[in-house]
Amino acid sequence: MRESLTLLITMLSIISIFLASCLMSFVGSLQLGPVNLFVINSALHENQRTAFLVAIGGSLPEFIYCTLAVYANHFFQKSLLFQMVFHYVFILILIGVAVVFWTKKPGVIKVQSKVANSHSDLKTIFKGFTLAFFNPQLLPFWMFVNVFFNSINFLQTKSEWHNFSFILGSGFGALTFLILLTIFVNKYKLQLLTYINSRFYFKALSFLFIAIAIQQLFLLAYNTK
């Protein structure tokens, strides 16, 4: 009887960690970041399939950084060089994307959701993956969440199953948000395109990526003081 009760408590704890990790990942994805912007643009100017693929790629690094937060947080907290390199690479990628959008010419928009993808699936997934992978905020975020969870008795990662549940929830929550974002944008595509002036849309998107790059520069300057 006691063993059954212990097993039940363990199972409930594993499920709770998964759901809590999903929630934290979902909430953390609400900010208007590079991946979100790219998903929105893909849904508006390409098709729903492309946006889904970008969403898949954008959610994969959550698993990676959550795993690092669980198993290698001490090393990465001490490695200032690693943090600086990732910041600079991320800033360069943001500037590169901004330049691409700045030079992009608005074309005739065909509102379709089942158009064949003009790029290979792996290339599209890689775009979303790259923007998310070099985001220097992911590792500190999951380090904080890991510490926070372990301060609550029922959410402590006491076994490999707890760790697996925590890591699984991190990517699943982000993917859920990005898919819901894709569905929302695709559903209201006509209305959104009506209010978006295509002449200035890509310029505005370029400015947003530059703004995120500037924010990262300020964070880098502040953290290296």
C-alpha cells in the first residue's frame, strides 16, 4: 500500500512538473521576440505550413537549454566567454535578419494556406532554430525556472524522470504557443493584411529586429560592467 502511494505521488509530481514547465515556457514565449516575429511574418507572407515549420525549429532550442540548465548550469554560469560569444552572435543574426527585411521588396500577396513551401522543410526549420538557439536569454531563463522549481517541494526534480518531464515541458509549451500564434494569424490573415501597409511592413519589421539587437547590446554592456 505504501509503495503504491509513493508511486502515485511520484507520478503526480512528474505530471505537475511537466504542466508547470509547459506553463512557464508558454508564458516566457509571450514576449515579442525574433522567433515570434518570424512566425507571424511566415504566416502572413508565405503560408501556414511554413509558419508551422518555423515554429517547430523555434521550439527545439528550449529542449537544449533546459537540458543545459538541469545538467550543466554551474559551468555556464561561470563561463563569461560563452555568454559573451552567444550575445554577439545573436546580435549579428538580428542585424542580418533586419538587413534582409529592409531590402525585401513587397510583392503581390496570395492568401493561401496550402501552398507548397518554396524552401526545403529542413531549411525553414533551421531558420527558426537559429533565431532561437542563439537567444542568450534562454539559458538564464531555464536556470531560474530550474532553481525556482527546486524550491517547491512538489516540483523538485529528484530523479531522471522528473528531469525528463521538466525538459519535455519546456519545448512543448513553446511549441504550443507558436502553433496557436500561427493558427491565430492564419485565421485573421485577411484582416491583418488589410491593416498592414505593405510598403512599410518590412521596414517596420526591420526596425523591430534592430530594436531587439540594441536591447541585447545594452544588456551585454550592463552585464560586463
